[in-house]
Amino acid sequence: MKKLILFASVLLPAISGNAQDYKLVWSDEFDTNTLNSNWNVEVVSNPANNELQYYTNRESNVRIEDGNLVLVGRRESYNDRSFTSGRVNSCNKVYFTHGKVEASIKLPYTANGLWPAFWMLGEDITTKGWPYCGEIDILESGNVGGYGGRENCFYNGALHWGPSWDQHMQYGTNNTDNYVIQDGNYHTFTCEWTDTQVICSVDGQSPYYIADIGPGTSPYAYTHKPYHILFNLAIGGDFPQIFNAAGVTALPNQGSEAFMYIDWVRVYQKTDNIVYPGRTTEPDPEPTPPAETTIPSAHTPDKDAAKVKSIYSDAYTAVGSPWFDTWGSPGESFSTVKTEGGDEALKVTSFQWLGLNINTDYSAIDMSAMKNIHMDIYAESPFTIRFSPVSDGQVENLVSKTLSAGWNCLDFSLSDFTGVVPSKIYQLKWAGGSNNTIYIDNIYFYGDDSGDDNKGEENPPVSIPAAPVPAHAQTNVKAIYSGSYNCPDLSIPDWAWQWLKTKDGGLSRESLDGNEALHLATYNFAAYNFAAIDASDMQHFHIDIYPVDADAVSVHLNGDQNVFVSNTLTPGQWNSIDIPLSQFTAKGQALGNISMIKLTGKDGNDADGKKDLYVDNMYFHRPDNTTTSIESVENSDVDSDNVYYTIDGRRVEGPNLARGFYIQKGRKIFIK
């Protein structure tokens, strides 16, 4: 049984649609003396979201005035509440699927504690409940994020959806700019709702909210059906983060009032399917949502259920209450889909990072009786994925697997994840930076190797071996990054990290057969800072590179964009590259103070953002036989301009060195 919660960020695509194709199909201009039959006035004594008001149907809270629908928030004692206000909806009266809905609204000043909203709910809320009905928030204002002087230009749109309360998903974005909406004037708020997008804007400005609701997105199944309209003026609660009457400074005194004016609301459609009281013509048929794409089913696991602790699989009952999160990866979205065989799988679009908390409260599950973890991953094209369970203290150790196109059956031994404590696993983590679309199914821990986990496997995963072990002596090496030598600490330059976070996203350290390597996924370039190295007495720069699909790499010392040496690569194996330092000095590169290494693509250009490679053993070296002859030097000939090294590799400077053996620019000398 699969039970999961998806906390998704939703893909933000280009805006589509042509406003000229729309025609006005319904409106309420609020030009009657009383509220007409388009609306229900809600009476709610205990509203959701920890709000503080009592919604009444009294004229003092909901009325028609001077051609406006007016909702009035008021500080007053009423039925054990400190505030009253108004809320109306068009449920079972006015509802439609897709179109453009607009309202002209004059908002109150919200600071602090008011929460006006213009929104829509699925018409099936009365039978399916929330959040299954779906929710489209066109305008919300008054969020705590706007406190401190930005309240009048801080507002948002949002989507809410999900099969049940405990599997509620949402996507909202706040907008703050110089466009003020709380200024005592009317503003036109617009929501364009198509079969692929929800787009919200104000007064024809650039959209402040865009969400993808097309096939393959998480909200897809909840957003293509009839919705009705709501207006309300809430007071306090989760959105403004005010939970007591004293915090509502927008209504400071007993009897204080705030007003939300709605001048008109209008619906435009390309297909006229709206339902409203008194309609004399038949609405057009409901539009058919675009069809979902399908993939083959993963193989059916056959392990004994008694030996399995399942996280996500139709074949077993889950041991926790898992929920997924993308951790804000730009453009990434996910949803559950049905495969061709009818099984459920998780679809991840624009995959970069994915997390799965085993329980919604982040509590761990004891997996100490388990030895392995299995998962099936469907890739649309080959790439390298990284995975690790995470134990208390955020301990993880990402291990790489190379995926082929199609379903890949992956099995990891828990012993592969050094430092991760099996009894304290609370989260699973995937990374790749590939921006591919992937599907995941059958995630479970198991205790032994009985059963055929690779049954039906089309593409066995390829493991990447550790890099070759260098053979140079430490005394003849100045290392930047290698498990075989003493190395300085690496750091990513601030300028590079800011760029890599948005363009690369796959820069990490990983274990390959127990040996650490650097992984550059969706590779553009990489840059590392380290304590300065004097390489003037070295002869070569060495680097080991395993390209999954890259065909070239260029090495820049000290990050000089114009000074580099480019090398071709053979994908699918370790390439051990030795570059004579004379190739750098011939281009004007000084070697006495190297503190950065930069790697780019072919001919010194940034790669295309899709390459994938591993790096290990970056170091300067000289031949081990360069120090076989010994030269005697008088101490009086030693000066501070020369750098010397003791036999054990320690750097020393003259003058007045102690009597003994030293290495200086590749020479072994004896100072008398």
C-alpha cells in the first residue's frame, strides 16, 4: 500500500494564452440593492487556519453599498469571538472550468492582522472535501512576510490539492515589489486558468504567480473540473501569524472596522461552460483534460513481506507515512502517475534533488535488522544518480549508480553508506542535477538476498570504480585533492558557487569503492580555492577524470580564463592525465603562487550544462628520480629567495638552514 505526501514546487513555464480569444460569459456588477442569488453568505463560528473572526450573515459584515459588495471586519465581542467579518461563495450557483476570472477590488490596509482573499474552490468540496476539491488562491494579502513596511506591496497566489488532509500539497509564491495594492484605490486582479497553467496578475502587470497544472504535474488531477468563486476578509490566523486579539493592530479599538470593496467580478471563457442562476442556454460540454503519458510498469517484487520494510510500493504495506520534497529545486515538480500495468509510481520532472522523509514528523525507523535497500528507477536517458539514506544528525554518504534508459533495478548494501546509522534512518535522498524526467517505484529495505530483485531488469546499473592509486612519493608531490597525499582544504569561490547553484547543482563529494571523488553532474565548470602552492619546483600537473559522457576538459591554473590546457577524454573509464607545466608557463602562467584550480569544457569554454564526470587525484609532481643525485651546498649560499623542502616534505626558507639533506627545485642537496 502506498501512502505518501508530496510537498512540491511546481514547474514555472513560459506564459501562454491569448486574451483576445476570450469572451465575457458572466459577471456580477453588484449594482442591485441587496446581494443577489449568485452568492451564499457563510456563517462560520470556528473558521479554519486558526483565524480569530466569526463569519456572520449580518448586514454589518456583508452588504451591497454604492455598487460594491462590501465585506466588513470589525473588532467586537460576538459569541465568544473578538472579531466578526464576512465571507461569500458561489458554490452550487456559479461555477465553471477554465477561463479568465477578474475582480476589481479595493483592499483595506492589512497591517497587522487582516487577511483579504479572492479565490476559488472545486465544486466537489461538498462531496469530496478539502483538499481533494482543489483550491486556487488568486489573491491573498497580509502575510507575515510583509511586516516591516512592505505590507501594501506584498501579496501572493497559491494552489492547494491532495487526496486527504494528511496528504495536503501546496505551492505558493509571495510577491513584493514597488507596485502598491493597498492604496485606497481599486485594482483589477486576474486569474487565467487554462488546461496547463494558472497565471495571476494585477492591473495588467507582469504575473505575480504562475503554476503548471498540465499532465505529469502533482496538481493535475485536482485542477481540471468546475470551480466556484469566494471572497473573504479573515482576521488573524496562520497567514499573518497572529493568534490573539492583542496582535491585530489593524483593528486597534473596540468597534474598529476595515472594509474590503468588490466593485465587480467577471468570467471570460473560450468554451462557454459556466453555470449560473437563470441561465437559459445549455453550457458547452466540459473540456477534456489533456491525456497523461504512461510508461511500462516496474517489475513486481517477490521478496517475503516478513523480511521487508517498505517505504513506497504497491507490493507491500508502508512502515511509515512518507512524504517527498524537492527542497526548492528550480523548475522541479513531481506527482504520482499510473503505469501501463496500473501500478502507481512517482514521476519527477526536471530532477535535481529529491528527499523522502519516512515519517511526516521526521521520526526515524529502526532499519538495523535490514541489510540492503532496493528501488526501481526509470530514466528517459542515461545519467548518473546519487543516493543515500540519512540518519539522525543529517548523516549521509551519497553513492553513485549510472542509469540506462528504461527501468533500472538498484540495490544498495547499507554498509556502502559510511557513517549512516541504520537504526536511526529518517530520510532518503537522491541527487543528480540531470534535469531529466525520472520515475521511482518499489522503495524498500530488506534483510537478506532471497528473492529475485532484478527480475525483469532491462538495464543493470553500472558502478563506477575508484580512481587509480597514484605512485609518486609524497616528497615529490604537492597535492590539491587526493586521498593518497596530504592536501589543503578545498572551498568553492563565492562567485563560482552562486553560479553553480543555479546552473550546475551537481557538485559534491562521493564515495567510489570507499575512495572519495568529486562529482560534477550537469557540468558547466568547477572552481576550487585552496591554500597557495608554490609549484615552481614541480614539472607536471596530474588529474584523474572519469567522464560519464564528457569528451573534453580544460585545466586553468589560478582560474585564468585565457590560460588553459585542453585534453580529450574517453567516456566510461578513468583518464589519467599528466600535463607538463611548461605548457602553462609557455602561455605566461606563473607557478609560484597557485591557489585555485578551474575546470571547464573543450577549448576552455564552459560545458553545456549536461555533462557528467568524476574527478580525483589533482596534484603537482616531479619525477621521483630527479632527486637521486646529491649536491653539496655551503650554508652561506642559502638565501631567502629560494624555497627548500626537508626530506619528509616540510617547506623551509633560508637563510641559515640547519645542516642536513634538502630538496630545492628538484635537486637533492646537502647543506654543510
